[in-house]
Amino acid sequence: MTVLAVTGSVVHRHRAERGVVHLSLVTEGTDRDAVVAETEALHARVSDQATGHRRQGAATWWSAQDVTAGPVAEPVRWDADGASSAPDPDRPQRFRARSAVVVRFADFGALSTWVSELARVEGVSVDALEWSLSHDSRLEAERAARVAAVADAVTRAEDYAEALGLPQPVLVAMFEPGLRPGSGGGAQTFGLARAAMSASSGGDGGFDLAPADIEVRAEISADFTA
């Protein structure tokens, strides 16, 4: 009896269905109360807009988080001898307030327009755009990838058995990555890769967002006998 140890893997690509924009709202100045008040007003403005997109169906979810406020640390200065100097006592203390807003869009046109508008607002920073599938599509895509990975392993075992002049192989064990005894720690078996954004000027319509396809990967290893 011959043991055939094989792997099965697959990479499926799907068009992105959701776009998540990460925003930072930051105000800085020498008047602490004014800095906090300005950031609060900016946060309320952006949050109201996010709520509007959610109610209109352009966005599916949003959250506001990571509020921080406090003094800005003075930069360390070094002299020619490599010694640090004390902060300038005549320089007024500066303060910074920051909040973060994250919005998940289903309507990429609305996302493009909003990002273009926010890019022109003082104190707003567009930190990142991430692309993904909807929850239901992700589950379906992961299941399809798992089935395809198993089929790939079966085909490999059959090919090897045929090449060796052996009968139809019989499955005796199958493992997800990291679960085969002696293989060490496991990696994430199935998941969605985050696609990078490519963007160009979109004229009056804002940024022309072109998300890369979402990759759904699955891999298994299996033992057959023949």
C-alpha cells in the first residue's frame, strides 16, 4: 500500500462590494478649550454626514471611536555635542484633539464623492480605504474556496496514483494549515485579502476609485492510500 500526501489550494477573485473609509479629525492650537470645541464641532459634522449616508442606504455601517485630547510634546533638540536642550520656556504650550470615524459604504459613487469633499475640509485626514465583500458574499466565497481546495487535493492524488499505476486512491486524513501533526503553528486558513486602492482624478465626480479584486484563498493537505 502506498501513501500519497498532497496539498490542495485555490485562489478565487471577486469584485469588491464594500468600501471602508478611515477618517481622522484633528485640531491643534494653543487654546485647549478652543481646540476641543473645534474638534467636537468637526466630529459632529462628519458624524451627521455619516448618519445621512447610512439612512439613505449608501453606507451600511459607521462608528466613531478613539477620541484623544492633550498637550503636544515638545520636540527634542540636540546640540553639537549630542546633548539635549530644555524646551523653550517662552514657547506657548500647544494642544491637540483627535477623533476617528470609520464608515463602510456599499455605494462606491457616494463614497467617491464624500472622500473628495472631505479631502478639502481643514482638519480631516483620509487615512485609508479598505475593500471587502459583504458578510453573506464572504461566507459563500469562503465555502466555495474550501470545496475547490478539497477537489484540487483529490485531483492531485488521482493524478499521482495514475502515474504510478496504482488503483483509485482512498482518503484517510485531511488537515487545514497548521493542524497536521508536527507541522508547527497554523496560519489563517481562509480569509479575505484587503485590496489596495488605485485612484485618479475624477473631475466633478470626485476620485475615480478602482478597487482591486478581493482574493479568497483556501488550502488543505490530505493523505490518501492506494
